[in-house]
Amino acid sequence: MKYPIAIEPGNDTTAWSVVVPDLPGCFSAADDGLDEAIENAKESIALWIEEAISNGETIPKPSSITDLQKSCEYDGWVWAVAEVDPALVDDTIERINITLPRRILTLLDRRAKAAGESRSGYIAHLAMTS
């Protein structure tokens, strides 16, 4: 997925500010220029999406830069695109094969049962809450 980002250039005393207009409250900053600003925005977008999914929220689709520029809210800012892995929002079930020591597998199964979850569900839950 490619999200447009608005970047307010920094200088020797101020950081570069980055806003992701399509994701309310998603922002970042950089000290060392445009490239760092874009990379930091990618990380912020990924974290924003993970948090939204954890809260059961809908992930907004990216807008076009042209549409966002019409609002004039970010006049004088630099526009760029931050690309994030589309797998962040892909809920397709995928079968995997993992190798664990038997004692770990027994512990995992015991904890999954106590939590009322399947082994796979328990692993997914652990990944989402860590």
C-alpha cells in the first residue's frame, strides 16, 4: 500500500515534520532530511495500522496526492509516498510449519487450552499483544 505523506521541511534547528493525512493522528519526524522522513513515516504507518487492527478499527484506503493537495492544508509542504507492506492488512489464512522442542509445544498447548484458544489462535494472540 502506498500512503501519501506531507512533509514540512526542517532546518538546522527544527526537525522535518511528517503527517499521514489519511490516517488520523499518524505522524512522525526526522532530523536528517527527506529520506529519513519517508522511512520514519513508513514505520509510523505500520504501527498505526497495527494499533487500529488491534482496536477493531477500519483501515482507510490511501487517497491520491492530487485530492489531498486540493485542501490547501499542507501548502508549502513536500508531498511523497510511503509504501508499506500490504500484508499488514491481509487476513488471509496461511498454513505454516514450525519446529519447536516438545517441552515448549506442551507448554504452548497447555496455555492455549487455559486461555480457551486453539494453538494457532494462541500464537496469533501472543504476536498481536507483544
